Amino acid sequence: MTLSATKVAYIIVHGLAPHLKAEIMKDIRNASVPYFTVYFDETTTKQVKKQLVIHVGYWSDIHGRVVTVYLQSAFLGHAMASIVKTEILLDGVTKV
């Protein structure tokens, strides 16, 4: 079986990523320690776009330790604090 780079990217973005994100959210919700931390980093890409990268850290009962995982990226225009806040809230991080 052979797949082009475009098809592999499509499978990862639209198939695996939503499933893995749902598993991470389930792990956070079911943790015996009900706290999590949101880490974010704003950077400028080579294309001179502002990119917001969001990670979440939490206690995982499955792994028996604190886990930090990538959650999502967002491309921003002018990255004022209100825009960063909106991106974090809309991503569903706080709806865990």
C-alpha cells in the first residue's frame, strides 16, 4: 500500500488527531487529581505569521505521572492579550 504525502497528512489531521485529542480530554476528565495547567507560546513563523501553540499539563492515572501534551496551534493576526485569551477559550481547553 502506498500513500501520497497529501493523503497521509489528511488521515493524520482528520482521522488520528481528533481521536487522540478526545482521548487526552477523556484522560484529563477522569483523572483522580482534577487540575490541569495550560501552557502556551506565541511565536512568529518563517511566513511572518503569529502562531499560538497550546499545551496542557495534567496528572494522568493511565500513565501514573504528570503528562504534558500538545493540544493545538492557532494562527493569529495581531496577537493582543484578548485575542490569545479567546483562542485558548475557544479551543475547549477550559471546557475540560
